[in-house]
Amino acid sequence: MEPAIIALLVIALLVIVVLAKSVTIVPQAQAKVIERLGRYSRTLQPGLSILVPFVDRVRATIDLREQVISFPPQPVITSDNLQVGIDTVLYFQVTDPRLAVYGIANYITGMEQLTTTTLRNVVGGLNLEGALTGRDGINSQLREVLDGTTGPWGLRVARVEIKAIDPPASIRDSMEKQMRADRDKRAIILTAEGARQSAITTAEGQKAAAILSAEGKKQAAILEAEAERQSRILRAEGERAALFLQAQGQAKSIETVFQAIHDGKPDQGLLAYQYLQTLPKIAQGDANKMWIVPSEFSKALEGLSRLGGAEGDGKSWLDVEPSANGSSTPTAAMDTTGWFESQLPRAADQPEAKIELSSIADAPPPTPQMPVTPSLTQAKQEVRELPADPSQTANGQPGSPS
């Protein structure tokens, strides 16, 4: 191979090496600290950058993203002389790459040791129960101390979280027993309180039920007595009206018969015929063993034969002459206006119907009232306004008999 070709190859290789040393690419969310001849020169931002070959060099590449570090459990003694293991999680971010490189040799180790010492100082002033229940306070104190200390290192501590606090096994057993006893105590108290409240509620319910039952019995007895009283009054009034109607009917019947007899002008033959119809009724009855024909029986037969027209003018008793005016005399109409009128007040107007149960909150809706029955005074007034002669019509002309 020619010496010239070898020289060209060497020169090309040197050019490639120089170009590789002079060009650098910084990824996103990273930064590179550049030293020139062993001294800090600048910090390269993400992108393409040019370096002086063999003069500038990259000292360190720093990740600018937020980072998470989990420290192993650290033994910590509380104020009540109990050793517990606490492991923490630290969230931080590099804000100044130059300080992170030149401010401390290893910021990860520095933050771990600082977290351990600060945690022991904070937890050492608390007892076990305070340490278990005061995690938020411990986290806040740790963050304040770490953020203030790591500021000169170019770091920003976002937050510190306690991942676990592990007391000794014997302490855990004692805590479980204490917790179980406390919960059993609360369960017993709640059960007793529930039984007490239930007994009070049951007693109040029984009291209210007894009061309502007594008031209901009282009201039922009052209503039953009032109903019985009204029933007896109405029954007595009904019986009175029935007797009155019966007497009025008998009186009207007698009056009608009497008027018919006078209008028909009966003679001896009719009386004889009625006499013959009554004789069989005299013989009725189980106690009648013998029947004696009265002496008037033959005379009655003779009268009956004369009624049939056997003797005399031959006229039968059925041939009755009409009255003088050619028609039978009309009978007067019977006034029954006040027969069925009750003097008892309505049930809604009775004082017993207005009794209210003060202890019952929800009263049943009132029943609709029955139509008002006209009083006796109104009925009498209507009767007085009727015409005196029932045979007279509205225009004053005579009408047919009722």
C-alpha cells in the first residue's frame, strides 16, 4: 500500500474522531455539565451542541425529571423507648445541574442520610401512638428540613411519605388486644344503649296503646249507650205510631162501615142475613160440645125469605134504591201528616256525637250529613195551608172522592 494512501486514511480517521468529539446531542429533560480544561464551562440544554475537541468534555449528565427514591426501613426509637422500623419514600427534582455536580459528591447518599437523621429527630419526640397517628405531621416536618437543606445542592424536595411503621411483634400483639378490648367495650355499651332505648320505646308504645284502648272503650261505651237510648226511643215512637195508626184505621173502618150502613139504609132482612153469618162462628171452638139453636133462628129464616122476595111485593134485598142525590156520599180524607214524625233530635245534633278524642291525632273524615227532616211546626204549618175540603181541587171545583 502506498504511504500516501495510509496518510490519507489516518487523516480521515482523525477528522472523524474530531467531528465526533466536537458534536454532542442532549436528550429532552436532561442536561450536560461541560468542563473546559478541567474547569466548569457551561451547561448544555436539550438539542445539538458543538464542543471544542480535546478541550471541552462532558463532566456529568443530569436527569431533570422528578425522581423517586425509596429508602430501606430505619430503626427509630420513640419517646416511650420503643424501637420501630420506618421506611420512607422521597420525591425530588434537580433544579440546578451545576450545583448537583459541584455542590455535593453524591446527592442521593446525602439525602438518604439527611432523611434518616431528621426522621429520628422528629419521631424521637413522639410516643408510639403519636407516631402511628401523626404521619402527616412527620411528613411535613421532613419535607421542610430536606427542602431547606438540599437547596444549595441544586435539588427541590417535592414531598416525603412514610411508607410503613413497623413496631415490634410484642407491641403489635398488645395493640391488637387493646384494640379488641376497646371495640368489645364499645360493642357492649352500644348493645346496652340499644336495649335501653328499645325498652323505653316499647314502654312508651304500650302506654300510648293502653291510653288509646281505654279512650276507645270509653267512646264505644258512650256511643253504644247513646245508640241503645235512641233505639229505644225510636222503637217506642214506632210502636206509638203503629198503635195510633191501628186506632185510626179501626176508627176509619167503623166510620166507613157506619156511613155505608146509613147510606145503604139497611132493613130487617139485612140484619137477619148478618145474624145467620154470625151463628157458625158461635159454634166454633174445641170446647163447644153442644149448640142450642136460639129461638130467634126461625124469625131470622122468615126474614131471610122475605129478603129474597118470597112474600110481599116480591122485591129482593139486593135491590137497593140509590141515594137522594144519585151518588154515594164521599168519605172525608184522613189527615196522616204527623203520624210518622219523630220528636227525637237528629243523631248529628246529639251532644254525644260531638265527643272528640284529644289523644288521637288523626281523626276519621266526617261523614256527610243526612237530609234535614222538617220539624213538627213546619209540618203543622203545611197542613194548615192545605184546603179544608180534600174533595176541592186547586181551582175550587169539586173533585172525585179520595
